[in-house]
Amino acid sequence: MNYQHSALLLVDIQPDFMPGGALAVEGGDEIVEPVRHLMNSNLFGLLVATQDWHPPGHISFASSHTARKPFETTELYDYPQTLWPDHCVQGSAGAQLHPGLPWDKVAAIIRKGMDPQCDSYSGFRNNWNINGERPPTGLAGYLRERGISEVYVCGLARDICVRWTAEDAVDAGFQVHFLWDITRSVNPNDDQALRQALINRGVILTNQATVSARSRNY
Ligand code: VGL
Ligand code: ZN
């Protein structure tokens, strides 16, 4: 691990993904304390956050489709699309970055999911749009320009936005470490398959304590 060349990516740590939130992830609140510990460490050259930030009536909301319920699957531009409860609506309390974390330390906040007609799970690229393209957010270039070659991902949800961010980071050429214990899944039943899928993609699974135990080498 080269600290200067490592970035910590904090994915969608927002009240709507916490217990009691609009798209609650079980145990989502349990990551806050260990994430704070990492944010306050000197282990990373750069911290970057993503923030799910949908306009009202977003196409990923079940409420935007006739006679569809949250967590059903539909097809959108030839790809499967899960229909979600309304969540992370721009400007709402549930869409804020979690108030218990030191966001003043992040160099950039990537807002995503702003295209009303297309979802965006990854911090690097939108999901497929009507033209069958996945437009980049600019995050890969932003990190490269700052000398980042390794990324450490954490946040919510493990099986959705953290996963897509990790896989796109691999495709963008970064060495990717997945901080498994500071993520939580929407569908924890699929966690074993997810671990294997990530390994197969070249993602390195690790955890917060392992990373924190490394002393910074100047
Ligand atoms: C997410 C579903 C919809 C996530 C965001 O942050 O994992 N999941 N929007
Ligand atoms: Zn969303």
C-alpha cells in the first residue's frame, strides 16, 4: 500500500440508506464509527465521497411506474432495472451526507443519479442510458490526475453502489480494495456469491482493521 497513491472512496453514506431511512440497509449504521476512524487516519492520499442525488420522479423509483412496487425488477433500455422506493431525493434530509462524519476531509463529492431517465450506481459511470451508453462521471480522470493508482471502497450498499463502483474502478485500471466489513448489503443472502464475483473481477477483499493496523511509512 502506497498511501500517497491510495484514495478512500466513501459511497453513498446517507440517512436514506440507514435503518429507518427510505431505502434502509440492515446494519448500515454500524459502518459509521469505523468509517470515521479511517477518515480521521492518515492512511490515504485522498478521500472522495459519492452522494446518491435523484430528482423527484426519478426513473428508478417504483412510484414513477404504473402498478409497480418497490424491489420489483423491470427492463430499462434492454438492461434489468430494480425499482426502488423513492430515496435520496435532491435536497431532502435523507439525501444529505451522514451528519456524523467529517466530510470537510473529502476532496470531492460526486453526486450521481441526477439524470431523470437513467440510474447511476457507480461513482465512475452512469448505468446504461437510452443510447446504451454508460457516460463517465469524470472520477477516474480526477483520481489519475492526482496520482491515485489504488482505491479503497466502503459505504452503502455493498451489493449495489459499492459493488458497481469497485468493478468500474477495476475497469478504469485502478487496483481495488473492498473494505468488506464497512459495507452492508440490501440482499445479504447473496453475499457469498458477491464475494466470489468480486474476487473473480480482480477486486481485493480486505477489512477496516487490517488497513488501520498498517503504520504509515513516510
Ligand atoms: C443505491 C439503490 C439505489 C446504493 C442507490 O447506494 O447502493 N442502491 N440507489
Ligand atoms: Zn439511488
